[in-house]
Amino acid sequence: MSVKIGEISYKERIDKGIDNDFMRQAVSSAQGRFRKGRLSQAEELGNWEDWRQLGSEIRTHTLENIDYYLHQLSEQVEKRGGNVFFAQTAEEANEYIENVVKKKQAKKVVKTKSMVTEEIGLNEALEKSGAEVVESDLGEWILQLDEDPPSHIVTPALHKNRQQIRETFADKRGYDKTDSPEELAAFAREQLRQDFLTADVGITGCNFAIAESGAITLVTNEGNAEMVTSLPDTQITVMGMERLVPTWEDMEVLVSLLTRAAVGQKLTSYITAYTGARLEEEIDGPDDYHLVIVDNGRSKILGTEFQSALHCIRCAACINVCPVYRHVGGHAYNSIYPGPIGAVLTPLLDGYDDHKELPYASSLCAACTEACPVKIPLHEQLIRHREIIVEKEKKSPVSEKIMMKGFAQWASNPAAYKLSTKVARTALKPWTKDEFVENGPGPLKGWTDVRDFPAPGKQSFRAWWSERAKGEKQNGNS
Amino acid sequence: MKVSLFITCVSDIVFADVGKHTVEILERVGCEVDFPAAQTCCGQPAYNSGYLQEAKKSMKQMIKAFKNSEYVVGPSGSCVGMLKEYPHIFKGDPDWEQPAIDLANKSYEITQFLVDVLGVTDLGSTFKGRVTYHPSCHMTRVLGVKDAPQKLLQSVKGIDFVELPVKEDCCGFGGTFSIKNPEISREMVKEKSQHVSETKAEYLVGGDMGCLMNIGGRMRREGKDVKVVHITEILNTHREGGIA
């Protein structure tokens, strides 16, 4: 797997999402819950805008000095007995991790909390080299059993209901109990416990790496990260190169924003921090520790107008307020990063060829920008993508180009514009019935397929205005 | 006070009445109103679709048209919001940056102008009817006008005002989005139409004709009998029996 999660066309993905009533209802009610939680937490905090500003400043500062902080982080990790590897590409990251697993002669790898390993396709790579990989996050585990990609950043199996989960457990693991959440969770726990105890290598992602101390922090609600980071002897952390903060204080600010913005919690059940390998005088920690810092296209974003997209702390607040996401679901974005941030990030990481529709899958309502706790101007970045698609990539439809050229001529020429205000009604007359167009021609078709279009008025405003002005003049003269 | 009207292309061509109500309201509060005829469209359809060069041609025309105006007032949050983006778009352009800043600084959406500049919250209007209000996304989030329309509406005598559920959700218009992604747009506007029905309002009021054209067009397609009107129409009404 890579950033891209499938091969079907944009149109098919949209139709599939819209036709999936169950998914839409699940997403809609989850959005309602998350949004309510976020707003009430923000209100309780009192000065949410100040917190957002601070969060944004921390992210900006970190990215502007990313070389310094990455160097500091790697020095600290090495000082604490860890190995650090900088991977330029997905292949380099996978190769390094495969070698660690091979050297260990590991048969089983347990993983938790990592989107970046989905992005680089680590599971496939490890399985090819002979190791069994077990996702231990409940949602991820369900998806792994069902061979289904994630559809949400925080709740990856949001599109599935408990009946579907029960069926998956029954088909793949011989589960024979009910679809009650308690019984399903107990079964998953019992199954996963064996994996935790028998795994040779633990792999996790990273919410925030702390440069000053070399600690890696994970924010979770299930506690599986504690199993992954404390049981296997060999530990590997895989992080996107931007997922770091300078200090513990900065981390505290960002975690406060993250948990509130994501699910409306003040704190999550667990915030885990772990540092390097076990040193001689210490009693716990892994024998062998590796930090893999993945670039995979990120450094290309630095210094561009899209730099603030790297502010993202994967809270999914933008996804939770997006009406487009609500109606089409996460899989429609064809990326492990769905929703507004996905529409911004995916073309940056994976190019426009397979993702040129994504920046247009937004009404630019700016709900995402408003919700983002680290102030990424998401809807503006979608417009920037569109500019690149039109002007640099030249991937916009010919008919649209002609229309926009026409628009520019029309709107920069007052005489032509005035003429159009006079003739618009006549031009649409063949399609007009009872002052509405119900089956419009050309570009109007997309509109009238789903709603009626009002016919231009009998008199344009400017015609009315000039008549009125004449009338006043005559009145004045008489 | 001298005010130049910015009538927006949709209002000029399709909804001339919105412009008329805007004129009458401004005159009622004592403004001297003019209409610079060289104005065209704010450029939003091209800008939001990624056609920056094409959009700039339209924007330069607008800057020229309003060069000598003291205030520019328009009946659309979205289009006025676009004018406010001009300084950012022309940043670094030696010929156009300053004129763009000048235009942005003197431009207002009509309810914003009434409340924030003139300090008027009660126009002495009377309107009988059950009314709900859709706050359009660009008016609230891009232009930042949240309270002014509601303040004005709530001061209308006789009005039966009811809140629209999840009012902050986009109606699915989004300019060319409604044509480029009609299926997604349809689902969004269906939901909005459903929320309007839940209020049992007779009138849906808004500050952007694009959104109202979208919601109204959908409700008509669904056979619903809700009148969709621009806020100026309510504010400019003195009849007891509502709008005919």
C-alpha cells in the first residue's frame, strides 16, 4: 500500500460513497459527536483562539528550523542508545526496517498508531520478507483482517458497523459470539494479547518527537501502544520528518490542541513517552531501539506556499466538519489521508496524476480552515492546487479553459458585460418554463440535473438603474 | 455619505430586485447612492477554479470601476469577501497592490455596512411570517460577518424568527463546485433543504444569492413551497402580510 489506496476512478469512488447509506449515517453521527465535543472543549478552555495561535506558532517555528531540531533529536536518541536512520524515500525506510527485522530473525511484528507506515507500504514489504505483521490498534486490526484501507485519520474503521465487524471476526478468526461492542472488544483483546506476548519486534508511529530529550510520545485511547512499546525486545519508531517539537512545553500545547480538536477530550486515556534503548543502569526498555525519520516528499513542501500543510497534527478536525467528507466517505479520496487535509497533502506527496480531482472536491466553505487547531489555511491551499493544475500542470479540461478565457474577456470589458445583462434572458428562453430552467444546456446541465435554475429577470439591475436615473432627471426638469 | 453600489453579476442579471432593495435601504438611511457602470464581476468563478490570470483581468476592471468611490457596498458576502482578497492576490505588484488595498478597505457587505459603519440595527421594517436564516460560508468565514444580519432581522417588527439547524453547514453551492461535482453538491443541498423544512419556515433568508439560488432551486425541484429571499427584501418590507 502507499498513499494511494485503490485504482477505481474518481467518479466511481464518489458514486460508491454516496450510495453507501450505512457509511454516510455512521460518518454523519460521528461528525456530530466530534464537532460537539470539540466546540464544548474549546469553549471550556475559554481562549481557544490564543491556543490555536500558539499551536500554529510552534509548528511554524519548528518547520522553519527543522534541520536544527532534527539534528538535536537524532543526537539525543543516539545518546540514549538508539539508532537513527533518515530515509529519503519509502523504499529506503522499508529496506532499513526489513534489515532490522531480518537481523533479529523476527517471525512476528506488532504495530500500533502509524499512518506513515501505511504511506510507505511497510506491511507488504515486511510480509514479503517473511515476517508476520499484526496491527494492534483495534480499528487497524479490523481493517487488516478485512484487507480494507482506513477511511479516517483518528477512527480508521469509521465506515464499518458492528455487524460488519462481527462478520469479519467470524470469517477470519472463527468468532461465534454476538455483535455487542463488549464481546467484540473482549475477543480482540484476547486475540491480540497472544500477539503482544509472542512478538519479536514492536513498531509504532509518533505523535510528537521531542527534540530536546529524544523522547517519542504517543497519544492513544486503547493502551495497545503500551504493549507494543514494552513487550518486544526490539523497538522501531517510524515518524514523518515533520512530527517533532522542540520541547516538552511545546508538546504539552500541541497535545492539548490535539485531543480537544480530535475527539473533544481534555486528555486521552494514555499519553505514552519512551526514550531510546535500555541503558546499563536502567531496568526497562528494549534491547535495541531504532528511530526511522521519513522524508518521502516532505522536504519538497518546505519553503513553498504549502509549508503550513506540514503543521498537521493528524487530529482530523477538518475531516470532522467537512460536508463533502460526510457524503462521500474517506475512501472516495483514494488516499490514506482523506478529507480536506488529504486533498491538500495527497497531491503534494504523490503528485497530481492520480489525484487531480481532489482539490476540486471541496465547495471551499472553509469549515476546515476554521476548525484546524494549528491554522492551516486548507481551503486557500486547495485554490493554490487548482492554480497549479491549471497553470503549471495544464490538466484542466479544454472546455473549462475556453469558458474561463471567455469569462476574462467578458468581465474585463464593461460594454460586453452590459450587453450580456441585456441578452441573458433571451439566450436562455428556449429552455425557460415558468421563469425557471429545468433542463439546461452546456455547463448549466450539471446544475439543472439536481436543481432548477432561475431564469434571468425581465430587466437587469443596470437597466432599471438607468431608467430610474432618466426618470429622476425628467422629474427634476419638469 | 456617498456610497457606490457593487451589484454583483448574479444580482444584476438574475435578481435585479436585490439591487433595488439595496438602493432603497441605503437611501432610507440617508446615503447618496451611485452605480459605477464600469463594474463587472468580482472574479470569483475564475479565481476559485484556479484561473488566476483570467481572474486578475476581472479584478483589475473592478479596481478601476471603483477607483473614485468613498464606500463600496454590495448585497453579497461572498463577492465582497472576494474584494477583500485582492490585496493578497496583487501582493508585490507595483501597479495594482495599493489600489487593491484601497478597494478592499472601503468595501462592505450591506448588513455589515449598516451595522458596523452606520451603527443602524433597526430599519423600522415590518414583516409578518415565519423566517429562518442561512448564514453563507463566505459571508461568515471569509468575510467574518456573523452577527450583523441576525441583529437586523431580529429588529424587524412582527417577524417570527426561527434558527436553522446546523446552520453553519455549507449548502453545496461553492460556485463552480455545484457544476463540477453535481452529485456531491446535490447531497449537500438536499441536507440543507431538509433542515429548512424542519424549521417549518415560510421564508428562507440569506445574504448571498448564489447560495439562495442553489437552495431555492433544489427546494423547487423537490416541490417545496418555501420562499427564498435575500435579506434586503425582508429589511425593505413594510407590509403586514409578508412578501407577495
